[in-house]
Amino acid sequence: MKSNIQLKSIGLYHPENKVSNEVYIEHFKERGRDVTHFLEIMGKKERFIIDNASENSLTMGIQASLKALDSANMKGSEVDMIVFSSQVPEYLTPTNSSLVHQAIEGAGHAIVMDSNANCSGMVLAVEQTSRYMMANPHINTALVVGSDHLSFIANPEQEITHGMFGDASCAVILEKTEEDRGFIDGMHHTYTGCIDKIHYPVDGANKSTGKDSARFIDFQNFDASFGMPITFNLIESILERNNLQIDDINAFCLSQFAYGDTQKIQERFDILSEKIIYVGDRFGYTGTTSPFVSLHEGIKEGRIKRGDTILFWTVGAGHHFVAMLFKY
């Protein structure tokens, strides 16, 4: 019986327009603020930003999907399930997954659904899709797409978003296999003590209708010190539950939001630098796709190989922490 869910292929798409820190430094200098040090400590240097009216989270998702299918040598009609993860969906109706289905010429029997867990969304979508495939004997392949057009909602008055965000999409093909690899486990922790600090639309959809403020995310300052103890415990717990040690992990694909978080995790667990795939300096923070951009680049650079055990970690606004183990 085929019970393991392997990651067969991955595709990455980002717009061509590359923007350096200097653009944002000048932007905030005009507002009387120097963000040079902030961008340095957050680990940001460049990012890809949509600069035209023809690209968005859906178009990026379609392109990433086509790349993943091509890499897997598959047709869209061979996919049994499509899941589209985004916190900036181009459409609420119809589902973006159904539009991807149309673009890849998907089969009539395919399940389509959209999901949103903010920045933890794609890791959660891969975990939940893997578990569903293990339970459903009729689903042998799935396409999980993550895509965030974050620059669209970046607040030009808040450096925590404007200057941090980048636009990108990743897509992965999941497939049942008899081989000893694939999805291992996922664990979660939800902390809602700061649930009022990050909002989009700022006043909710109903109250924001017609207001200029609804155009951008509102990311208020708050004490985020609660995050690392939760993260440390989550990583320790998922390793213990699966009888693994930190040295058994070959690669770490973590949230690319703040380089400082990566450093804290590295120091806490004494992780070798070559095992941590940090790409936030080249791609900015891409939201739901963040750990999978890391995965894509790690594979591309030869730092992640078949048979490697990978630990994913990220966090979504609200806050939802997730860790996932996967044997690539």
C-alpha cells in the first residue's frame, strides 16, 4: 500500500523587477526616518516586486504550477487535487485553485480548494494535504500552490512591510510513494495574545469598504518576545515525537521574515550554518511561500538532496506557529 507522500517537484516564480534597499531607504528618508540599520538587521538586501498591471498572486501561482508540472514531467490532467494558499488572493469568487485548474487543463475529478493561514499558509497546506492524501485512497497526486502579492498591500508608511515584502509564488507536486521518504509530521501552536496588532483590511471588510485605509495592511509595533519560547518548544517537541535529534536534520527551511529569528534558532540548537537555507536577503519576505522559496533555492544550489530530512518552521499573523518534518 502506498502510504508515504513525497515531494516530487517544486516550481518557483517571481517577477523580473528587482528592487534594492536603496529605494526604500530613500522613500523613508523623505519621511524623516532612516531605515538602513533596520533593513540590515532584518537581513534584507533585494526583493522582486510586481511593477505592472498584468501580474498578481494568481498569475504567479499559475506560472509556478506550470514549472512544477514540467519539472515532474506531468500534465495538469494527472493532478487529483489542487490547493491554493494565499493571504492576498486575486479572487474570492471563483476560487484561485479553480482558475489554476483551468490554466493547467486539470481533470474533472480533481478537488480544488483555496486556503489561508497567512504566512504559515503553505506549510500548513502541504501538511494538511499530505495527511488527507494518506487517508484518501483515491488521491494519488496533489498540486499545492502558495502565492502572495505582498507588495500590493505593503503600507508605505510602515517599514515593517514596505521594504520587507517581496512577491513570489511556489508550487509543489505531492505524490504517493512506496519509497522511504516524504511527509513525516507537523505540529502547531496558536497564540492569540497579540491578535489585534496586524490587520488587513484594517477595520475588517465591512467597515473598510470605500476607505483609503483598506488598501494597505496595518502592522503595529508589539512585543514579539513570546515567539521564540514557543518556537523552541515546538521544534523540540516535533523532534522528540519522531525520535529525532537536531543533528538528524540535514536542512532548515525557516521563515525568512527576520534574520534575527534564524540566528536565535541556530544558536539555541547549535545548528551548523551550512544547514540553514537563508534567502531573505535575495527575495525579501514572501509570506506564505517563504520556507518553500528557501527549499527551492536549497535544492537548486545542491544544498538539499534526495533523502535529506528537512525541518520547516514559520509563523502566521495572529499568531499561528507551525513546524513540519519532511524527508526529501
